Amino acid sequence: METTMNVIENAITDLQFIIPMEVLNFAFISTNPWDNYLPTNLGHEIKQKVIRPRVLKDCNLEGGIQAAIALEGLPFVQTPDNKLIIEIPTGRLQGRDITSIHSVSFSNPYTNSHNYNGSMSAGTLTQAAGQLLESAQGLEMVGTGRVRLIETNTILIDGDLWGSQSLWLRCQLSNDAELTHFAPKAFRSFSKLCEHAVKSYLYNQRAIIIDTGQIHAGMTLGRFRDFIDSYSDAEELYQEYLTNVFSKVAFQQDAGAHQRHLRRLTGGRL
């Protein structure tokens, strides 16, 4: 029975149709038997050396998931100048990390969407009626944007707010490790990003080694070097694609953020 690949597995498969296998094996699979005392494979090495440390890190910086985190009941420290320091446990973040902060309010800013403390939105008709009423009334949530991340999952609130009771943090969370929320239509964009990243890795990690005259897997040095040299602009292409194309694709994968953007365009409550 055929199984459905996730976005990362799909990208690794696509890479093997774009970059010659000899080049990939040369870059990611060591020929030294002492390096291969543990079982490995090409896909695992690409994931561990390029996709996880670089591509997924950049995906978190460019995208991630917008969420509303309930701060109620969390211990806090009040500084002498009336600022609040709150450390948010990973249990309220589904094991993820906060990558950026938007604001703190006295009500859930995502009442019409799922949030990360286990509650769920009302029915479709109730949501629609609420959005229409809120849009007509021009309601605004009371809160502050004077909040920042000072340590991992620890925030500093600079404002006249009462402890952590009934407060909600609107923030950006890192993606899950397998990008399971990515829709199939986004797979090709992620594969393209990984292609640029792997080619950049190949050029930066292997161009000098080739100059020493190393020949691998029976391929002549000249032909092998032609492939590596053709990737000289891969890093520039990676940066351009990440900023100009993939950031938009990543934003669209966050259904809540996309709906919020549409409500902003149509005059509804944010």
C-alpha cells in the first residue's frame, strides 16, 4: 500500500532527480569505513546536514504558526519598575518555541480560530455573526504591544497590567519538526528551497576538495567539477527565494494567520 510522503521526504526525493546521485553521494556519504560504523542513508544525511540545521531554521524565522497563548495561572515576577516577567511552559506551546512576539491582550485575539490552550472556536454561524457585529461596532481589545522575548519562551511585559490573570499572548511559534501543516500545493516550493540550500552546501563544502584532485565513483574530475562550479550562485538564489517567494508560501500555510489577514482586508475584527 502506497504511503503519503510529507513535505521533507518529498523534497529529498525531488533532489535525487535534480542533482546527480554521484554528486550527492560524494557530498553526504563518507567513503571512509570508520565513518560508517552506524547505518545511514542519503536521505537521512541530507536532512541532518542541510534541511534541519538550515532550511527548517529559516522556515521558522520566515513563517511559523501564529497562536494565542493563555497566560492565566502562570507564575510571574514583578520588577521594581512594574514590569512583568513570565516564563511559559512548553506544555502550553505544544512543545514548540516562541520565535517572535506580537502583543498581549485581556481577551483571546483568535476567538474565531483554534488556539494552543485546548479551547475551540464556536460554530460557523456563530463565528460569522460575531465577526459581523464586531466589525460594525469597531471593538478593540485592551492590551499592549510593549512585550518582548528575553529568553527562550520567557517574555517581559512593559505595561500597567495585572499579573498574569486573564492575559493572552499573541505570538509566533516554531513549526513542528515535520512541517505537517504544509499543504501538498506548497511541496514544490519547499523542494525548490531545499534544492538551493543543498546546492549551496555542495559548492561551499566541496569546491575546495575537488581542487585537490579527488575523484569519486569513477566520474572524471572535469565533469564532476563542472557540476559543482555550476552551483556557485546557489547561496544567492537561496536567499532571494527564501525572502521573495517562500516567505509568502509559508504565510499561507498558517490558516489562522491567513484568515486574520483576510479579515483585516475586509474590515473585520483582527
